[in-house]
Amino acid sequence: MGYEAYQRLTKFKDPDKLTLQENNIRKTLINPGPNLVVLDEGHLLKNGKNCRTKALMKVKTKRRIILTGTPLQNNLKEYYYMVQFVKPNLLGSYREYTNRFVNPITNGQFHDSTEGDIYNMKRRIHVLHKLLEATIQRYEVSELCPYLPKKSDYVLFIQLHPVQATLIEKLLELLKNGAEIVKGNIIINYHKLHLVWTHPLLLHLKDEQKNNPQKKVKEMDVVNLEPELDEPDESPEGWWQSLCPNDFKTNIDYGPKFKIMLSIIRECEKKGDKVLIFSNSILELDAIELFLQHHSTAESQWLSKLDYYRLDGTVPPEKRLNMCNSFNDENNKRARLFLISHRVGGLGLNLVASNRLIVMDVSWNPAYDLQSIFRIFRFGQTKPCYVYRLVAMGTMEEIVYQRTINKLAIAGRVVDKMQMPRHYNSDDLQVMYKLNFKIDQERPLQDYHCGDAVLQQVLQNCKEIFKYHEHETLLLDNPDEQLNENERQKAWKEYNEQNEKEQQAEALKKKGPVPLQPGSSGIQSFLPK
């Protein structure tokens, strides 16, 4: 049974006045419930306030199992609700969990954290592991690596075109004048800036969408992304037009991301490798299709449903499997590219006919990018896999990437008992809007013999790639930072002592003040006997 079906079946208008059928449903699904409850993709219980979590917390079943490959995605608070479901109150109240674990672990995760904060973080992580060792059974993706081909995961930092730089500076000026740089608007502003650092054509497509109500309805039918990069835009229409060259609709150079994407596709064609492209934006997928058609040649045609497929929320579920089967068909050499939106195609699909994947945008939730990679890196894959993450250097997107590294590092420490380097500083909201790009700067000398012939050629062809690194090099375990046995015992002892004091204080608080007896203390000791 799916989560939505469970919510609908267990939502009663008046719990005290149930029909016979409703009462049978309540007994079957809630109280006493089934003998065993198994929740797949259990990380969806990451918010105690949503209807899904509230509905499932009512079930009285004692035997409970949660299955998930990404138990910790954005922050430590999400972890609490999964544990709370399978082992209620093991981590205390939400407030206690925040004070005991979330705050100290978060404070110690940054490059600029104090030595005291870092040490305290390690101790609290050890305590959390010890508390959960009988509740959580963890197998990391590395368990599968001996049975799968090699995977290389590259992050390409891409310089902006001067036109993009001018547009971003103008847009930030508009945002600041509109007093929009506030916490509540950061996602909205990210959407606006994303249009620019991808390609100016997206600005034109966005204005077209505004003026075409039918298309707007079609886009709203798409499953929400994480954040959706096509949210309503209240910026003045046409603010960008005077800053764009006349050929911006057809010149791919104004969006180096697209230029590099096309270069990767061409090199993969030469090797006979199929490619997946994942994006968080429907408009971006539209623009990619337009540029594919514009660059179509007799030797390299790009016809929809023949040379490439596209999967987003507008594709009916019954057609999705047929598309995947056709793409995976060994005899179908013509279909060599698949355009996919993250939310719709990031889970459940098997696309092992492809061994190369381009991630066009950095997701705020790193689990989405990871799930996309598992479309090709899975059982059934016979070729080495290559992932190319495209990051607009010096923009908010680069800072979001840094934050995803911090999120993954927390997950590695808390879930997988790893000690990872602290690469990035803590930052505030204004840092997200800080521009740090330099146009046409000479890229540092790097070894372009990277073990991937495709990337090696792309690096030579596209000078817009300023630098690159392998994603997993930022997430390596550092055993030297582990606590020793004495430190672990001390951390556990201190936690238990603190816990006892808190429990005693709470008990006294509930009991209330003890009435003073005559002769003990206070004013009554001065009364005559």
C-alpha cells in the first residue's frame, strides 16, 4: 500500500462515530493494526508535522521496520522521526534530541569550527551511534562495489559567459532594490538566478510561460521538484531583453553549461555510449531540446522519441516503462539520449543501457542527485559509469554545492561512523548572494589525463571548465580523527551523567515545590512552637 492510500484510508471525519466499515479499517490499519509494518523509502518520515508522518505515528503495531538508502538527507532533525517511528522515545523528546545531538554535531562540522566544538561533535556522534547500534542496521553502497563496474563522479566548475555575468549583476540589483534578499525568499531568488547561469534562453521561455496560461497549467501538472526551479517569477517582465544579444536564442555559447553538455554528448556518441541528462527544471529541458534540434546534422540527428526520449511529470505513468524498455533495448542503437526531471525519474527506473550521466543542476537535497546516479550504477550495468556534475562557478549554485558536501559529511559521520574533512566554513544568508566569478580568467594547470577519455577531450575543447575534481575525494574517511577508546568511554559516561541530572530535574519540576515543615527552614522556623 502506498503512503497516500494509507493517509486517505485512515483519515476519519469523526473518530467517535465510525461506520462498521470504517471501524474495520481502523482495526486493520491502526489499532491493533497489522502484525508487522514495513515502510519502504522511510526517509519520507522526515517531518513530524506533515500528514504522512502524523498518520503513521498513530499505528499501534509493535513490530516496525524502515527501509531506506538515504536515512539522512538535509539535516539531523530528519533522522529523529525515523527512529521515533521504530523505537519511540529512544532519543527522548524532539527538544531533548536537538539539545543533546543536533546542536553540538552541527556546531562542529565546519572548517572554521573551534577545536572544542569539533571534539564535542565527535563525542556526541559516538553517543548517538551507541544509542542506535541495536536499532539501526546499516549497509553502505560500498558493499555493492565489488559486484559493479567502476564509477567515476566528476564535478565541473564552469565559468560564466560575460552576458550571463551582466544579467546576474542586473538581477541582483533588482532583487536588492526590491528588498527581496530575506530568508523566506532565498528559494525564489535561487530560481530566478538559475535561469541566468544556465542560459539566457530560459529567461525568454519563462516570459513565454507567463503569457501562456495553458502552458502554465501544463507545467503545474508536473510533480513538484525539490525545490521546483520553475516557480512563479515576479521579476519585471523583459528586464533582461536589452542586455541579451540578438542571437541569444540560438547561440549556445551564452550558456557554457549547455555548450559543455553538448560536447559531452558528442564525445559519447563517438564511443557508442548512451547518456542520461537530469535536471530540476522543465524550462531547462525545453531549452535543451531546442538546442539539440538546432545542432542536429545529417550525421547526428536529434528527433524526439527516435534519437532521444524525455521523461517528466507530463508523461503518463503507463508510457514511462515503454520508454525505458525502448531505451534499454540492445538493438536500439539510435536512441542514445534520455532527458529526465529529477523527481519523476530519480527513483525506481532501471536505465543501465546508459553508462554516462550529466547532472545539470546542483540539488539542495543531495539524495536526489545520488538517486539519479543509481539509475545507471546498479545491478545489470556492465560498463564503467561516468557522472558529470555541472556547477556554475562563483554563483549561488557553487555555495549550494558546498552545503550539500556539508550535508553528506554529516550523514557520513552520523550514519556511517566516518570522520570526514571539514572543507567549508559556516556562512550566513548574505553569503548566498555573494558573487565570486571572474570572467575569462586563466584556468589553473591541471592534469587532463583523468582516466576518462570523454572528459579529457571535453576539457581540451571547452575552456569554460575552470577546474574539476572527483566528488568522492571530498568525502573520504579520515581514521586519524576517530576518538580513542578512553575518549569514547568518557563521552558515554558524561552523556549518562548529564541524562540522569536532566531526569532528576524534570522529576522535581513535575513534583512541584516541597512544602516546608515547621522547624526545617524558611519563615516557619521562626514561628513559636
